[in-house]
Amino acid sequence: MKALIFDAQNQEWATSRGFELRDVAVPTIDEVHNPSDADAVLINVHYAGVCGTDRGIWTRSAFRDQILHSIAEQGADRSYRIIGHEFFGKVIGKGSRVDAINIGDDVTCESHVVCNKCYQCLRGEKHVCANEKILGISQDGGFAELIKVSSHVAWKTDMSKIRPEVAAIQEPFGNAVHAASKVDLNNKTIVISGLGPIGLFLILIAKEKGAKKIIGIDPNSRAREIAVRLGIDHVFALSSVHGGAQEATHSYAHDQGVIDEIMDITKGIGADVSFEMAGFNSSVNNCLYATRRGGEVVLFGIKNGDATIEDYNRLIVRGLTLYCVIGRRLWQTWETTRALLEDKNNGIQEKIFDIILHKGDDTIVPIGAYTKEVFETKMTMHPKILIKFS
């Protein structure tokens, strides 16, 4: 079968870039040799979404240790990892112990394959499972014609209510749902720092949750344009407000020009809630400076390494509350995601397809048309692209 992979034997992590399109072995349900397959399902992938994680793997800027370590654990006879964790398809096979999922079901998957046994899982906190594996990183993912996964991470989707292209990105939409669930957004002024796909999803969710005013920050003009089409109230580019470049002595420093704009909009009070969705140290500090006394900051963006908080005393004295968000709560976030996407009255699903996915025009790459050059060009041009397998 065709799959997009990182091959540790033929691609040096430090010097390579992109994914290789290869014919690889077809996964099968084989309970004789793999007893755990009794709980597995085999999915024929139709669409797969490309996210920030995949872009980080593409550029070799993220998940190096997790991928290389998991490949090494497979043994000398298999040197690659199939990438991808956002996908949608149809179940074509299942193990003998699988009851909740049937052959013919349309499904997507939770990308965090949890153990159901650790302290966190037993307390209902599966999103922070101590033994999780992640599809496309520590085990094979969905950038392939077929994928075999544990049935307990499969999520059935009603295709009469959700179109297949949107069904493929329920997982990242759920990230935004989880972030928004941390605080009450009704009648609040919010800042979203980072308007990648999940930040864009957050605009739609915040509007549905009754946010009074939404302010966005992003250096990318295309992202800002899409945010306006989604109904954001104000949006700013970094280091370009007030007609001049930011005068910052450190890369982690907040952008005072942007903060001044936010204070003008909020009459000197600041935002009720700020969402950090980009992962940059300066973005974290922008959120801390943009938020009012007693306000709340939701941290979602991920970057490895240390970070610097500007004026730690200010953070404490202003009484800010910080929340850290990872993944999706199983299965509470998924239930909310389904309700939001299936509701025809809120227009969310239509805006995702029409605006963020550009109605599929130039945002869908058939696997047979894949080249590194084509793929990288489309990733540069669009916030969200899909791979079509069948």
C-alpha cells in the first residue's frame, strides 16, 4: 500500500526534509501472531489532515527523540514510521473482541492511544495518560491507505451529518474545543495569539460560546485574512502596528505595539481571556501582557526547551490564572465536537470547509499526485490541507 513515511535508514534526521512516498507492507488483523489484534480495527483511510505536528516532523524541528526511539524499538528489519494522526475512513476488518465498532462503520480516531490502566486513565484523565502512544509519532499513523488501531480510540461518525473532508479533522478541531472548555467565554473579550488551523477553529467556537469580542494576533497575512472571513473582530500582525518595527531587546519579549492596540480596544483594561496557540515564547508573553487583572490565560502551543516569563512579579500581582491544555478529553471533548459540527444552525462546519479548507480547491492532495515540492508549496499556501487516499 502507499504511505508517507520517515525512514530512519535512508533519511538522516539532521540533514533531511519531508516525507517519502513508499509502498509498504499492508497491515492485517492477525490474532494468531499478535493476540492484541483481537481488540484492533483495520481502517481504509479516505482523507488525512496535515497539522502543525506533521509540519514540525517535515522540517525536522519536532518529535525527533520520540520518532527515532519508537523506530529503534521495532527492530532492525523495519526502519520507518508512517506519519499522520488526523484521518477519516471506513472500517474493513476487526478483531474478535471488538463489539462497539462494526465493519462498514465510518470512523476517525483519537490520536493518543491511551493505556486505560495508569493512575490518570483510572481517574478519568485519559488525555494525560502516562503510557500513551501517539499515532504518526510513536506508532504508525494515518498517512496511508490502511491503518490498524486499537478499537478503543476509534470514533464513529455519522456521514449524513458531517462531510468527509471535515470528518478527517475532528481531532484538531477537538484541540480548540478542549482549549475553549477551560473557561467561560460568554460575554468575554478574548485574544487568540496564533491563527494557525486550531486558532482559526477557536474563532468559530468562541463565537458560538458567546464571546463578546475576539482579537487575533498572527504575522501571516493569509491567516489574518481567513480570520476576518471567519468573523474575528480585530486582528494584528506582529511588529507592524504603529508603523514601525518592534524595539525588543530579547526574542522572548512581548510586542508592545500589539499590546497597545489591545489596550485601546479594551479601554485600558485588557482581555478577559487570552489563548496562546502558537508556542513561541514571545507569544506567551503577549498573552500575559494582554490579559486584564484577574483574567485567564490558556496555554496550548508547544515548543521544546526553556521559556522566559517577563516580569514574573507582574504575573502574580495581577492575579492571572493559567491553564495548560493538551489533546482532547476522552470522550467529553469528542461529544462536544460532534454537537458543534452536526449543528446546521451555527454554520461552523460550512465555514471550515468553505473558508479554512477553501472548498477543497487546491487544499486536497491525491496521494498519487504527491511530490515533496507540491506538498511543501501547498503547506505554505494554506493553513490546512488534506491528503486523499480513496
